[in-house]
Amino acid sequence: MVTQITTSPLLELVTSTTLRAERKDIDRLLMESLDDVLADLLGKRVREAFYDHMERNYYFARDEIPKRLDDFLLLLERTFGKSGKTIEKAVAKRLYAKLGWDSST
């Protein structure tokens, strides 16, 4: 069993009780941010191949990501190694931007 030792900025952001937007909106913005970052970093075809890999090998559907974010982040790290953390940080930064927040704080 793999445990997550460090605190995830993305997980903290999405599960924060101080969020003023509705849960549905946050989930939508999270998925938009994730799709954008994966397409920017890997390309659209690789993004789709990753989602397919995730569903076929881990029985983890794309639409489950917001509800199972901690599991998704572990899968991201397993799939991409240390680069998974880079992807996670880029998604968090993109989500902050979509929310109109300053990501440097």
C-alpha cells in the first residue's frame, strides 16, 4: 500500500471548507484545469491515452476524479513518477487562476 506523505496543495484546495463556490462548480473547474494541463504538457492524444489507461487498468473513470482526488493523485505519481507532482502543481496553479486567486500565497 502506498501512502501519501506530503500534503497535496491540490487536495487541500479542493477539500477546503473556505471555498465559496458550489461543489459542482469546483469539480468542473478542477476537471477543466486537469484537462488543460495534461493537454498542454503531454498533448491531447496522450491525455486521452492516460484516461483510457486509468480506466482499463485501475477501473477509475475520469468523472470520478473529483470525488477520489487523493486516489487520482497517487495514480498520477505511479504513472508519471516525480513528474506527477509537477503535473499536480500545474493543475493547482491553473485551478487557482480559474478561481481568481493568487497562487503564490
